[in-house]
Amino acid sequence: MVTLNFDAQRCGKLAAALMLGSTLAACSNMPDLASRNTPFEAAAPASVLTPATVAQDQPATAAAAQLPMTVTAINVTVPRALSVSEANSYYPKGDIVWRGDPIGDRHAQVAQIFDTAFHAGTADMSGATGVILDVEVVRFHSVTEKTRYSVGGVHNMVFKLTVRRASTGAALAPTRLVEANLPALGGRAAIEADRNGQTQKVRVTDYLSQAIRHELARFVSA
């Protein structure tokens, strides 16, 4: 099990989506999120996020009702039990499929991506309530070389999120299972994105930083 503990103050089936091709490229810059908005005392246990909903699914009352918080620590865990696939097929089996870093410890690479993204996404939060984020990665299924340089696909990321009050350690809500899906560029669009510095790692990290802000915005004051 890979576990990262960082102080934030200090530092349809997806296979069908592979056939979307140019459609995915056209919407690649839009995060897709859709989840319920409820008070933290009775929070929904699951969220499904996409680029469009990350950007748009914000209640009109959110700014006034949102629980003001500061993230004091982020604990990211990627269990070693998660399987890794390095197969260069269109849709390999495996909990972790990642090609945005050189071949190496994929569990550690995924943990670092989540830590970097969540730190960036919460760095400017300065509310009165200190909270700790416990994050357990369940699935991190990106695209292989074969998929990326042809039709493209989906970066499918699933994680458990528990938000605890820093002063007591008590959870503010039941653990949520969050699924974040980001269109993965394919073919010429992927090559052009790399040339412009928008690598898979950059896009995934930026998207996850938006996703965590979106999830935390769902916690409202009692």
C-alpha cells in the first residue's frame, strides 16, 4: 500500500467511449461532474464527475451556504492490492492503467498525482473550519499508447473521500465514492496537446484539482 501524508499548509461502459474519437477531442477541455448537493450531515455517498458538471454543477446558493474550510492535511492511499496493467491494448484489464509517467511504480505515481492535484485545488482555501482529507484510490484507468494515438478514450478515476474535522478527527459526512471521468485525447489531438504542454499528466492533474474543489463545495454550513 502506498500512502502519502502531506500537510497542505506546507506543501454506459468506458470501452464504448473509445469509439467517440473526434467527439472526445472536441470536449476534452470540459470536466464532467454530476453529483448530489446535500448538507454534510446527510451527504450523498457517491458522486460521478465529468468536465462539464465540474464547471457548471454549482448551486446558486453554494457561495453563501458553503462550509468555510481550510484543508490542513491530505492523506492519499493507493492500495498495493490494485492491479496494474502495462499491456498495450485498446482496453486492458487492470485497476491502474497509466502511461503519463515513465515505466515505474505506478502506485506511487498515482498517489503523487492525487496529492499534487488536491494540494493545488485546496491551497487557497482559508475558512474557519480546519479539515483533513482521507483519500483512497479505487481505480485509475487511463489510456494506453495504442488507444491514445488512435481513437482516444476516457481517463476514469475513482476514489473514496472522507472529510474529517481537524480539531476532533470526526468525519463531517459518510465516506463518498467519487468517480471522475475526463475525455482522453486521441490521434493528432493528443500529439498537438503534448506539443502545447498539455500532457496526459498535466490534464489529469488539473482536472482532479477542479474535482476536489467541486466535492468540497458540497459541504454546507448547518
